[in-house]
Amino acid sequence: MKNENWSWIGDWAGRRALLTPDRVAVFDNTTGDSYSYAEMDRRANRLARLLLDLGLSRGDRVATFSKNRIECIDLFLACGKIGAILVPLNIRLAPREVEYLVKKTDPRAIVYDPQLKEPFNNMRDLIGEREFLVMGEARVGADRTLGAEMRRLSSESVERPELNFDDPALIVFTGGTTGLPKGAVLSHRLVFWNSVNTITSWGLRPDDVQPLLFPLFHTGGWNVLLVPFYHMGAKTILMGDFDPAETLRVIESQRCTIVIGVPTMFQMIAQHELFEKTDLGSVRVFISGGAPCPVAIMERYWARGKDFKMGYGLTEVGPNNFYLPESEIRRKPTSVGFPVFHCDTKIVDKDGTPVPVGEVGELLLRGPHIFSGYWDEPEETAKTIEPDGWVHTGDLARVDEEGFYYIVGRSKDMFISGGENVYPTEIEELLYQHPAVLEAAVIGIPDEKWGEVGKAVIVVKPGHSLAADEIREYLKERLAKYKIPKVYEFRDSLPKSAAGKILKRELK
């Protein structure tokens, strides 16, 4: 089909409101407000009119600087109606970093969270004169509020432009090899096909309920479950800042059926005193993403009789690319399973030649759910997307004789010690099994004799003590000598991203 200009492209709000207007779309756990699909459509229409009044149209950018709020979802739905591009900014970045992202994408308007007015005001001079709007009802200086502006506008459907599947829906920033973030362009095609892949492969249901634990400046916030849930007419609980006790309370009170987060979140939940007391009966499956999840964490949930497994994704593809059947979780706990319905996979060596079954190589992905490239970065785009559509993930993987895929680690995290490849994930998996280890990360450091050796950075559980010699002896029984870290450092905490991932680049 050459001309994919169907009228429904981007109008998630309007189409779902036609089908299930009275079903709850979002429950805002921070305010107690509940929003039906019909109400979400009315809000999106009002906000779309506001964007049009500000002079925005197809292809213009709208940036957000916000925690997870209902207005973030409103903006995604409104931008879809008029063909504007949503640019969520990472709220944990320094002012100079935000300046770089804003100048890179040149948004016509920036909408910010009043709870973040101080950091936002500190960067106004850096990002220049633009249309600034504040979420909610409270005025901040001379900036107009979304609440007041939306109330004065009609909730009737807006006249929509003719959009194409390849039009951008989102620009989501991800780390770059140069050290500067790169804006991954996520088209309407990616958003739609990721949703189709997730629904058809994961078995989502209209009566599913999820607590939204990923930030909405991360692809996980939008594409792991929020948009697929919107597609299905399921219910999302909009959570505030991550809190393990509150997450457990919401899982029980809202009868959540699917819970997705990063390993650090699940570690904190399992460590909380309420974990054993919370009724988890409604949960069909817990899924960890963002980084390899140690089996030691999974076992805490298995002990509660709950399915717990790993997923795999990245901003540039999907992000939902694999599915591990629940029946195989205990037999293949470190596998991410099989490719989702509409996704091609291959594992290649440095020359691009597919490797034999069981061998490690770089994972490449292809399908209708790949990104369009990096915003204003043609060279980086060409390095990542092959002419025939294969996307380099930068992740090392292997596939076993039964077709199950395993993510071994990031290619940039692998190090070579004495000529042997060492994969930190394998070592970290064992460290997490030690009864005194709360968190661990392994990196490669220079060594005159071996080229590189491993360094383990460890956080010890409260009430426990641990020494380097003890860990070394523990690993000797379980690992080849060249894989055992030579250096050990104990810390009170490990650096993490806003999405909860351990930041190895900061350790390095």
C-alpha cells in the first residue's frame, strides 16, 4: 500500500472513545481522579484546539518537562490529532543538557510541570523565547495554565490533517556513542506496530490493569504498555514517583494484572516489609525490562506463586520484541523467549555473518516497528539502520537449539581479559545470588598484564557485612578464573537513570 493516509492514524483518543466511551482509561493515583475514554477524547480535542491556536500544525514539535501527569497523556493524544510531534524531555538532565535537546528539536511550545518550576525556571534563559505553558491550574509567573486554556475551548472533534504512517509521533532521546543524547524518531508506524506486536504476542486483554512505573520521557512509559492498553481499551494506573509500598498497595487495591518495571524496582518491592503481606492474587505476570534481571530477584516472586520473567527492548525498535511463554519461565529463566509476531531477528559476528546456534554475536532486529532514524543525525542513523532495514541493537545475544533467545549484555560492556571475552551479566547474576549482596555491577578496567580485568561494585544488604576475599572465594567455585573480578569496591548505592537502570558509564 503506497498511500497509507488512513484517517485513524494518530487518533488514539477518538477511535477508542467510539468503541468503549465509558470504560476507565486512566486512574490518576496521585489525585484520585478517574478518566473514561470519552473524557480523554474530550480533553485531547480541547488541547488540540489550543495547540492549533498557538500556531502549531503537522510536523511541529511540542516538548514536555514533567513527571508522570495526566497532561502528558493529554498531549500525546492531542499531538496525534493534529500531526504535531511530542518531545518528552528527561527531567533529570542538567540545564545545559536540556538546552542542547531543545535547540536540537526546536519545539514551538514547552509545557512543564508546576512541581518542577524551580529547575525549569533555571533553564529558561538557556532555551530562549518560546511559548511556555504550565500544567494544571496554578499560575507560574506570566505563563498560561493548561487547565484554564482547555476549559475555554470546545471538546468537539478538531479537523484533522491527512497523516501518513511514516510521520513522526514522538522524539525520544537516548544515549549516544559521542556522549550526547540522540533523538530517536518514533513514527506512527512504530507506535502502531509495536502495539499490534504486544497485543498479539503477549496476550493482552481488555480487562487488564497496569500500574505505570516507567517515566513518560522514556519509550517504556509510552510503548511498553500504555499505548497497547489504549489500543485494547484496558486500564492504566498513573503512578507518582516510584515508591515500593505504594506500588504494592495499588497492585492490591486496583487488582493489577500485569506489572512491568526495571530490576531495581522489583528488588525494592521484594525487600519491602509489605511484600509478603500484600495480596498479589490478581497479578497474571510480573515482567522486568530495561536491563537483565537476576534470577535471585525472580525467585522472590516465584516463591509467592507468581510468574516473573524478563523482556527485552530498546528505544529504536519496539520496544517490545520478545515473548517468553509463562510455561517456560522456570525452565528458561534467563531467556527473553521468542521474537514477537511481526519481528525478524538475527545474530551476527563483527563481519555481519550470522553466527551458529549457541554462539554470541550482536542482535539485529527488523520489522515495521523500527524507528525512522535519529533526529538531524544522518551519520548516526546510517550506522544504526542497514539499507535493508536491519537495526543494530548494540546488544550481544545468543539463541539455543530450541530457538530461545538470551541477551548476554551490551557490546560496549563486554571486555577482553587475556584474550577471552568476559560478559559482566554472567558475573552479576552470580553476585545477586550471594545472600549479602543487594546490588552489583561489573565493569572492565585497564590492566597492564591482561589488557582488561573485571571490577565489581557492590551494595551490601542492610545488616550484612561482606569482604572482597569472601566474594572472590564465592566466585571461584562458580566461574572460570579469568572471569573473576580482580578489583572490588563497596558502595552505599549505585548510580541509576530516571528509569531505574544502573548507569555503568558513571561507574567507568
